[in-house]
Amino acid sequence: MVTAVQEAVTSQLSKILASPQFVRAGRLSAFLRFIVKETAAGRGDSLKETVIGTAVFGKPAGYDPRSDSTVRIQASRLREKLRDYYLTGGKDDSLIIELPKGAYVPLIRPVPKPVPKKHTYVLAALTGLAVLLLVVGITVWHWNTHLIKSIAVIPLHNLGSEPDSEMIADGLTEDLIRQLAALPGVRVVSQTSSFALKGKDKTIGQIASLLDVEAVVEGSVQRVGTQVKVSTQLVRTADDRTIWSGAFERDSNDLFVLEDELSAAIAGTLHANLNRRSEKVNPEAYALYLRGLYAMRHSTASSSKEAVELFQRAVDKEPLLARAWSAQAFGWYEMGVLESIPAQQIGPKVKSAALRALEIDSRLADAHAAVALVFFLFEENSQKAGEEFRRALDVGPNSCEIWSQYAGFLMDLGRMDEALEAARRSERLDPLSPAAGRLVASVLYNARRYDEAIAQGRKVVERNPEVRSAYRELGRAYLAAGRCEEALAAFQRLGDEGFAGEALARCGRSEEALVILDRLESEAKQDRTRRATGVARVYLALGEPSRALDYLEYTQKEYGYIQRLRDPAWDSLRSDARFVALRKRMGLDWPNNR
């Protein structure tokens, strides 16, 4: 009976929100959803004007409702909408949700059925029992869902045949993950691990085991003509039980509204709130933004360039689309990584887009992280970078990318214990990603904890034997531990001749190392900045530190230059005056940075 009550409240709320009175009333829908969920969670006493203003209408903390009547005005509108609903489409409903005048706690009650007069006392008793069961039901409803502290969003299944249907399904999934990542107190698995399960026939139990989550969001997207329908459900992994389900149908020009309602509904079911600003978005701009996310997920130089162009087209159509500015900042950054673009060229582009995003919406975690990276990698201001990273993690505690970047920042400052903790947080949020596992191995390697780095590296390659990059940290740890043959085998799987040449030299196979060195030096004549580090590795392993320094001095301020120079491989050079001067020129002469 309790389950029936729970389902009745959920069903009634969903029915009201799908009605003509509420279907396009985004803020009023969020208002109603919030107060019903808070009441169901046993927090009705906390439903004050300031709480609602901050949680639903984006008011700053500590705002004064005496001078800002937004909540009171919207509450009056909500009462009118509910009254209108129950006079029209909801006139035959069996459950009433209403907002009493002068209060913010909703009253949820069953509609009494007309009975003969002689049964009046029975009716009163039954009505009282129904209300009691409803209260008990709401309490158990809260008990059923409040323990969920970790979820994964499995890519929405595309049921359409139109050319852009797959892009819409993947784009909505990715944006949904990004929005839910801001939920406080709920661990949301990253998009990398979620998309690793795309198209895989996994049971809920198998997903729970792989991702270590308590609930899974799954569903489908179907486009028919100009209409897009999303059907989703939240399933508890412990017993494979559906906690919530919903269907959202909008015109293809209203994808932003659809995603907004979907993410708010899931957040409400988890008794959390998405503290974000209200946005009116040009439909074409949001579609371009989704296409940009789709392109960026492929992580190639060409796809990053395409993504940046799509994000630019999006903000050209809608200059206040903060998400697109933030995504463009990371698009520029990714281009810098993949194409080794010098800092002076890429840094200003990243910073400009990120700051524009924050001007519009200061709660965008990715934008704060982008600014942090600019401060650290391009402007050599570690204090401001740390402040921005902390802001990013305050508003985006579930971003594995930000935890990963923060771990790299801490590692480059020499704060290895903190770096390892951040790297492990990233790995937990992205358990199927070889990059997250590699980062943990990299921190252990740079901390000179080689046996632990080897164990972590083995774990990564066992899970991802076909991913060549998974062998990098394993090979480096083997080499540092003096296990050169195992290092060479790993580097041959990696396919990097600089590392392979270094391993050959340390294994005593100098002639083979010299053959690789000759080839690398020829390539370095065309692209010295990209090949210089590999040449330097081989020269140092061959016992020629002066020649190694000749090539290290070509290092430019681009992504990864700090990691390259703090590599334990250069420990024998750290006291050399030329190496000290190089570190100083690169701005790496701060305390605790080896």
C-alpha cells in the first residue's frame, strides 16, 4: 500500500507538470517539483522564502525577500496554475496537490468520493486513514531514495532513423551528465565511463559492478518529424527496481527546455537541486552546442577544431549561452594539447571564452577550471590557479576532468599526497577510463613510488590491453625500478620511439638505441619542439647529459611542459646549471618543485 501511495504522488506530480498549464512554465514547474520533493523528504519546515528563492530562482545566498518579492509573486502564480489545472484537465484526478495561501508547504490529499449520508462517519475515518497512509507513504518514499549517493547515466538509446538522431541522443546524454555533475552529495559517473557502455548489452547488476553505483539512469530518444520524445527511468541497482520514470516530448526547437526538465526531474527524485540560472536559449544555438559536444567527444585534432567552430556558431546565435562559451574554452585547450600549440597562441583564446562564460554564469565549473589552467600553465600564477580550481570543485564536485586537472596541478607543485587523493577521486568518478587510471600511476611514478606505480599500471593495461597509451606509465615505472626489459616491452606496445630508445640504452643495447636516435634526430629537424624530449631521453640513457640538455632547452611553454621537466628520468640533471636555468626560464623554480 505504501508503494501505491509513493507511485500515486509521483504520478500526480508528473501529470501536473505535463499539463498545458505547466508544460512550458519552466520555473513554476521547478517551483512545484521542489516544494513537493522537499516536503516528501521531511524538510517541509525549511521551505522558507529565502530557501526557495536561492534553490529555484537563482537568488544569491543571503538575499533579502523584503525587497525582492519574486517568490511571493511566483507562489501566487503557482496557486492560480494549480487551481486552473484542477478545474480543467485535472478535474477527475484522485489526488490533489495544492499550495495554501500564505504558505510554501504543499498540501497533498486524496479526493473524497461521494457516499450515502449514513456512511459519513466511515468516510471520515477512511479519509483520515488515507491521509495518514499518504504521510507514511511520503516518508517511506524519501527513505527509498535518500540513500542513493551515486548514479550513472547510460547513453540514451537512439530509436530514430534521421541523420542527426544519434547526435541528439548523445548530446542530450552528455549535457545531462554535465548538469547532474553539479549535484551536491551525489557521485555522478563521468561521460567517458558512461559512453564506454554505449551499445553494450549489460544488465543493471553488471553496470553496478563495473561503475560502483547505486542507481542508473537509462532511456531512449525518438525523433519523429519535428517532435523529440525522451523516455527515461531511474533504476536502483540493489534490487533492479524503478524508482522514477518519466516521458518528455518537445518540438526539436525546444531541446534545451527538454533537457532542463529532464535533469531537474532526476535531481528532484534524488532530493537534490540544480542551483543554476534561468536561461532562455535560441533553439538553433542549443542544437549547435549539442553538435559541438558530440564532436568534442572524439578527441582528435580535427574533431576539436570542428567543436570550437560549432560552439562559436552557437554563441554567435545566442551570446548568453554560457555553456557554449565554457565548452569552447576547453575546445581551444584540447586543440592546444593535441596540436602542441604554443601557450602564447592558445592561452588567450581559452581565457577569453572561459571568462565570458563566467560573466554570464559564475557557477560553471568547467569555466572556472579553464581559467585555473590558464593561470597555472600559461601565466605562472599558482595561487590564483589554486583558487579557481577550488571554486570549480565547489560547484562541480563530480567532474572527473576537473579532479584530474587538479591532480596534475598539485603534482606539478610537488604536493604528491594531495595529488594522489585527487587522482583517485577522478578514477572513482571515471572507473572505465584508461586515462584516469594512468593518472594515478603517473602520480605514483612522479612520487618515486615505483612498485605501487607498477601495480597500478598493470591494472590499467589488464583492463585496457588494446589502448596503447595505457602502457606509458607502466613502462616508465618499470624503467625507473631498473626492470629495463619489461619497460622495453611496454614501450614497444606504446609505440613511442623516444621511450623505446631510452629503454634499449639502459638495457645495454646501445647499437639499437643509436639507430632509433638517428631517426629521431632526423625528425627533430622538422619538428624540434615535439621530438626534442624523446631525443634527450635517449642521449641521457646513453650517458651524454650535455647533448640531452641541448635538446631539452628547446622545450616550449605548451601543454605538458611542466610534467616533462619534473619527470624522475631527469633526476641526474637536476643540479646541472643548465637544467636549473631551464627550469627558471620556464617558471618552475618555486619551492617543493623538483
